[in-house]
Amino acid sequence: MNFLVVVEVTLRRGIADPEGATIERALPALGFSGVSNVQAGKSFRMNVEAENEDAALDKATALAERLLSNPVIEDAVARLAEVHAT
């Protein structure tokens, strides 16, 4: 079976996020108030061939830990994506 999986990669708690901080500082000048704790990250969408949902998530998690993220400073979370009809 084919599963659409999203992997989100974010910095671990306690790791400085200069990109998120820069975005947060720029928001008031752009007219956005009341926004805080901005965190930057990466998102990957992929089709994963697997026997079932759990196997697809396991495969995507392993891929994220070995290739898509730096496990020393980043966390990677895989989830099944919702498929929207167009």
C-alpha cells in the first residue's frame, strides 16, 4: 500500500533558533502583533510504500533520523498526511 507521510523536523528544546528569532522580531514591523515563540523548521511530504500505516511511519521515521535531520540538535516526527480531494 502507498501512504502519504509528512515528516516535520524542528530544533530540540534548548537549541538556539536564530531563524525563528529573526522572524519573530520582524513581525511587528509587518503589522503582526501578538505572535510569539516562533520556531523555524522543515517539513517533508513523501509517499511511502509499506504493508500498513505503522510500517510506513516506522520507515519514514528511520529515514528522517538517518537523512532528513541531525538527531543531535533536531527532533523529527512522522505522521500520516490527510489527503484532500481537489
